[in-house]
Amino acid sequence: MTRDDILIELHSNKYKPKGDLEGLPMEIIAIMLFEQVNQGNPLDVSVFESDRNSGSPNGGFTHRVTYLGNEFWKTVLDPAMGDDGIHAFYDEYNRTLNVYQYFVDKIIRNDIEFTGEIESFPTPVVAMMMAEQWNQGKPTNIEVFFKDSEADKTIGGFDWVVSPEGEEFWERVIGNKDFDFFFETYPQTKFDTTKKSISVKDFMKDNKSNLQALERRSKEVFDLTVELLTQLQLLEDRKKQAKVEPKAKPKAKSKAKPKAKKEEPKNKTTTPKPKKEKSKPKEVVIEDIDFDDDDLDFGKGGTTIDLQDLDF
């Protein structure tokens, strides 16, 4: 289990630091749990909630046998060090982008629109703000930033000074809206933030190598995946049809009716009056042909299915 795996598990379980862990960022707690497992103990956050310095014999991990050693953990976990202890941690560990990516996906998947004070903010910036909001033990609530983009921890946001980037970084990014500076610091987060859906065909094309690897690894799982993608493709096709078909009905109706109206007066004026001695033309006078409106309305009757009522 990696540090990122542990972070995602903590987030999935909506974990909030308590006891002796209160005030520590989630990223520090994740490393502590990683070391706990690495030294042969089961993952158990309650061990550190009782005592953040719990050693391996007590179910935690022994500081001196870690890669960074005893002095590092003494500095990070000493309550007397305060913010300096958190900064010492981030001097050695960079921010993990795993949780950040989770919030990027959540924003795009739920098509969240930014309003209020963050209306002009790029998606990656907001995702990082939400990631740090959660990292500092607060429930993720984007509406906090709608009201106040500089919201600190006391009102549900996050404290700039104890974040991995520090106060000066967020002052430029949030305070001055210097988004270019954000992307200079995190160039890997720059992407097309246009909120657009991806088709099943595009997904399969982009993940061709992954699907081939899955087929080699597990034919059964591969077949189930292909079956799911096939069903999604059918739903996608039906959804497209549902958008097109309602437009087709009024279009056919509007074209057919004016045509019938134009033919009657045209033939009335251009058809010569039949001579009295001839009766044949009288039998084909257009006025005697009845064009029913329903006959020209291709949107009525038949077996056409109205797909607007289908729930996708």
C-alpha cells in the first residue's frame, strides 16, 4: 500500500484527525500509517490518535529506523514546534497530487460551476484549494470559497501558512489571481479545462494499450469491460438520437404544409378554363383533390418513438 493509496482510503472513509493527531495534515498522517505498515504492523490510525509517537512495539513505527530518522520525526511530531514542524515535513515530502486529481475529476464529472469570488479561477487551482481544505482536516465544501476565496481554517477553508506551498504562494495565486504562477509551480496540472464529455469510442482509443494489457491479464475481466463499454455505446447512441428526433418532426411538418397551400392558388390561376364542349379536364381539377393536413404531417401516426421520455 502506497502513501497515495492510504490518502485515498482516508478520504473515502471521510476521516477527520482527532485525539493526538488533531491539527496534523492528512499527508503527514498518511506517511505515519505507511511507516506503520512498512514495519510490520496492521494499518490502525487509532494507535496514533492515542499517541502520535507510538513506536513499533506499541503498534506504531520506530522513528530511528525510518529513512529520515529520529530527529526528523521528533521535529515533525513535537507539538511545541507548531507550524515549523509541518514545514519541516514538507521540506522533505512534496505534495501528493493524487488527492488533487480526485478533486479535478469530481469537479469535471459533476460539472460544478464556479461562482462568487472564484468565478474566474481555473479548475486546477480550485481543485488544489479543495485538496488542501481536506488535507487540513476540514470537510470539502467548495461553497466556502464561493463566499470567500481566502477562507481560512476557522471558517471551513485552509490556512495558507501551513500548506505545502506556504503563505506567499497562495497570496499570489488567490490574493492576486496570478494563475500563471500556479502553473509555473505545478506545470503538470495544466490541461484543457473545458468541461466536455468523452465518447466511448474516444475512451477506447485513448486506452487501447490498457485494454490490451487487461485482456492478457484477465480475459474474463476484459470481456466484462467490453460488454459494459458496448452497453454505454448503445446508451450514447440513443441519447444522440433523442436529441435529433424531436427536431425532425416540426421540420417535416413546416415544409409540407406551405407546399400544399402554394399548389392550390398556383393551379387555380394557371390552369386554363375548360371549354364547354370538353368534359375531360373537369375530372382532374386540383380543387377536387383533398389534401388532409395529417397526410402531410410526417410527425403524426406511424411507429416513431419519442425518445425524450426515456431516462438516461
